[in-house]
Amino acid sequence: MPSQASPLWTPCGFDHLMRNPRGWLVPTDDYWRLWLQRPELALVEESCAAEQALHASLMASPTRAVASNELDAFEDDDARANHRLFLGFRDAVIAAGSLESAYAGFFKAGSVQIPPLFLDLVVQALVCNLLDGSDDAWQWRAAEMLFRRQRVRVQDGRVLSGDSEVLDMLNETGGLGAVGRLLMQSGAAIPEVNIEVLSDDNAARYLLSRAGQGRFNFVLDLTHEIQRELSHGLTLTMNRSQSGLKALAQVLQRWVRHFHGVVVQVQPEARVDDEAWRWHLGLDAESTALLNDLYRGVAVEPERQQRLISLFRLTFDDPQDMQLDVRGKPVYLGLAMNAEGLLKIKPQNLLLNLPLARSI
């Protein structure tokens, strides 16, 4: 059945994908045409005759075989390289039968030959599939973390995560691109671009913004639940009405179920007190290294520990879905920023490193 068109991140091509009986995404010809119109592959004024001919032919028949001599005839080396990468990606997806199968296969091969941009665009489409029909603004915003690098900072006791590309552009150009950079260099005043922390008050505006230029302009609050120590050793936990960490945990639950067909529960944790800690995985490179060191008993500097944004406790609804040696034990997940405050989640880690009784 065809997927329902989603207003979010439409450049990823979700509205040009079909669902197979398993619910996984299968490209249509229009999906590949969208790729051919991306800046990396679109024709420019300098495109040679061979590039123009191949581009026109692929737009007419996007899945046709391309002979090596057709690419060899390109005059521009970058254009030739970009087309080779695209065709390799296209052929891998077609051979796999779905975006999900291809995505998992890219990492199982042991050496990823697919450009990171291609992987991020695939994940974009996959999370659109996971959340299609949902109007939960926090889950949609948390899902951006699976394919968009974040810049994290602590402000007034809150852990705030914003899109790094957007924030860096605002810092450099005021959000006005090359014109804004020139204005800033000349000392001229530039209009203020509004960056908002997602809240009950603006959640509806975020959902409406997803198809426009401001679709990555909202910041997600990743602060843990607030706890107050009471007398007699009691602790009062005050739940916030909306939690970015809770929303991210729900997205990760959907991701695991979609790929592995198993039901898990993911819960944010401020700390882990588990003498029988048996299995962990990082959701990013920084937390992977940090958790590995902590597990081995390696001393970790306080500054490095402070980069840990959150831990998560993952449990399987059915322990039979787990490897026998860790059956019934929780899996601990880590989320951390690097020394520059940047965070890039690697959702493939949940495909490769969970203790499953069976693989995908």
C-alpha cells in the first residue's frame, strides 16, 4: 500500500515510497527522480553533453542499468563521482528490496561505502514511516536527532538540544545566508531569527513548521525529571509535562520494533545502580567509549562524565527475544555529547548491538 504523504521533511522522499506487507519502504520511480534533482546530481550550466544525456535518460527511466562508459564520458570528475555513488546506492536498495533491508545491510557488510548524507536521508524517511499519523510534537522533534546533528548546551540548569546546522548558520549569518554574513562583517544590524524551545504553547506551531524553512528551528529540552530530597530519606520526583528524553525513548522503542519485530520499553535514567550490569550500548560514538570505560572500571575524568546527557534502561517485553546468557537483564543505553557540545546519534547501533535471540 502507498505511504501517506507527510508534511515533515518532504525532501527525504517519504511521499514517494510504498509500503510492502511488512510495512517496510519500497522506492517508486519518483523517489529516484527526487534524488536526481538534489544539488549533488542536478544539472548545472557547466554540465557536459554526456552528463545531460544520462540525466535525461535516468529521469525517464530511473532504475535502468548504466554502463561504465556512460560515466567515463563525463568531463567533470565530481559529477562522475557523485553519479557513481548514487547508482551504487540505488542498486543496493533495489537489490535489498526495501530501504530498511538496504540500511541494515550497509552496516552488516562491515565497511560502510554509502555517504553519510545518503544514510541520513534514508533515516529521515524511516522515521517518517515510524511516526506517520502521529501528532506528538515531542516525538517528531526527538526523531530529528536520529538524522540531524545536534548542538547541546546547559543553560539555567536545562539541557537544551538544537539543530547544529541551524544554530551554526544563525551564529555566522543571522539566518540570512551569504547576505547575512556580509551584513555581520560590515557591522550592520540584521533581523532576529526566532529559535524556540518546544513547549505546550508552541507545539502546534512546530507541527505546522515542519514543511517550511523553519522546520529545524525548534530546540528540544533534554533535562531529566526534577527530584527533591525530602526528610526521612524520601525523594519526590516532579514529572515535567513534556520530556524530550521520554519522547526520544518512545522513538527508540518504535525503531527497535520496526526493525526487529520485538517489543521493548525504553526509560530514561539519571543513573545506573546495577551490580549485575551485563549489556550496554552507546547511541553515539562518545557514549559508546564512555560506557565501555565505565564497564571495564577505567577511571573517567569528571569533565568527560559531564558530557553524558542521559542513560536509558531498555527491557524486552518477552525475555525469549534475548540471547540466553543475558535473558531478562536490562540493556543500558547512553547518550552523550562530545567536547564541542555536538551530538550525532547512530541509530544503526540498535540494529547491530542489541542482545537478540535472532538477527534481522
